[in-house]
Amino acid sequence: MKIKKWHIALILISLCSFILIFSLNIKSNKSKKEIGIIQIIEHDCLDEARKGFIDRLLELGYKDGENLKIDYQNAQGDQSVLNSIANNFVQGKKDLILAISTPAAQAVINLTKDIPILFTAVTEPKFCGLVAPNVTGTSDMVPVEKQIGLIKQLLPDAKKIAVLYCSNEINSKIQAEMAANAANKLGMETKNYTISNSNELQQVVEYMDKSIDAIFVPTDNLVVSCMPIVSKIATSHRIPIICSEVASVKNGAVATYGMDYYELGRITARQAADILEGKKKPENMPIEYLKDTKLTLNYEIIEKLKIKIPEELKGLLKN
């Protein structure tokens, strides 16, 4: 059977078209950056940091599903799941990994020296071992001394403060020490109450020393994620909670000088864009801090506990 020349030409044209389309697809896939986002647990602060990160990337021209592929994974507080997610991201050769919280960053840092790693919502990065040439990010270090001072402003007669945190969180231990030093300067003392999991929380809060005047909660992922429970018990015992971030006030704490985690995520996104575009390398990028804090009060709880807001705080709220 003879094959006509125009048949051969048609076959060749079709083959060339297929090769061209295939090569364009490969190029398109390679140009789409992949970011793995690993998060230890769900709670408002970490979620806001993630949202700020994604929103700012979009403003900078990175849209998920177009020129960007975001793989978001949440360990729901399970360390073994966290380690598995971290390993999968590294094996999948992501272009960049965002670790939200200290445990998330610790899970991934020793698995790769090649993939850029950004962290956010980490209080004391260097103390927690988050130092490597391929690692940088943003810290949520809060003004602990200012927050302890807030207790004295709202409760001038306060003498003993309970510091409630998870014993597995290094950042929380650091803040507990800072709280003790700050309280001592103001003529108060602290007593640490620690938990290792959420099942212990209710009993620990329920049976706190009756001489406790207030509870201080640092930026502790476990306790913050359970703030409505802590607030319900503490309020029933007429013990006010001073916390470290705004979301916990909304969930039942009395007050804080807290930071905006959404803005912290936005700063981290700018760092990510610089890395993805080859403008900077993590080793040349300093860890960044959000210096501004905002006074936030929970008027409903304040009214229940009959706390009088001093005039100097009212002035800050007007500003």
C-alpha cells in the first residue's frame, strides 16, 4: 500500500504539534513554584499567619493554581504526623517550605539543607535551634514584661500569677521565665502550671491554688487552641486571664498587648517572594520581628469579673 505524501506531511505536522504542546506543558509545570505549608495545629493565630502569607503572595503576583501550587498540611497536634508531613515535603522537592510554629520548623529543619525554609509564629528561633543557612523567617516574640504590667494595671492588688503552658513548648518555657522576672519587679510572684496534652487542661485549671489572682498564658499553641475551655473555668472561679495575642481575647481572655499575626504572615510572604525570585537567599536574610502591639480588652468578661479599667488604659484605647 502506498502512502500518499500529503498523509506523511499530516502525520509529521501532528507529531510536531504534539511535541510542541508537550514541551510547553513541561515548561509551564516547571515555572509553577511549589510551596509546602506545614502547621502544627489549628488555632486563630496560626491560621491568621497562614492567611496573611497567602494573601500577600497573591498581591505579589503568586496565585495558587496558576503560577503557584500551595500544599497546605496540618498535623492537628500530632508530632508523628508532623514529622511525616515534613518528610513528604522534602522528598517532594518543594521550592520552598513554610513552617508555622516552632514544632513545625523543628520537624523540617534537619531534613534538608537545600530547600529554603521560612518559619513564622516562632518566639525564640535561635534558642530553639532554628539556625541554618537555608532557614529564616519571622518571630512572634511578644512584650511579656508589658503584658505582666497589664495585670498590675487591671488588678493593682494582685500578688500571685499562674503561668499556664504546655511543658513540651520551648517558647512557652522561655516566656514563663520572662514572666517570673517581670512579676518580681512589680512585687508579684508566678507559679507555673504545665500540661502535656489537652486532656489535662480542665483539671489543671480547675484545681489551681485559690490564692491565684490572675492567669498568664504565653503564645502557647496548645493552651491558646483551648482558650474557650480555659476561660470558662477561670471565669467561673473569677480569675482573669491575661494572654499574649488578640485572638485569645476574643476567645475569653480579659486583655493583652498583642500582635497582628496576619501582618506577620504578610512579612513572611515578602521574604518568600524574594527567595522564589532569586533576589535573596535565606542565609542573607535576617529574622524579622513585628514591633507594634495593640491593647485589646474583652469587655464582656471584664464586666462579669467587675474589673475597673484604669484611665491610662482608656486613653490608649481611644488612640
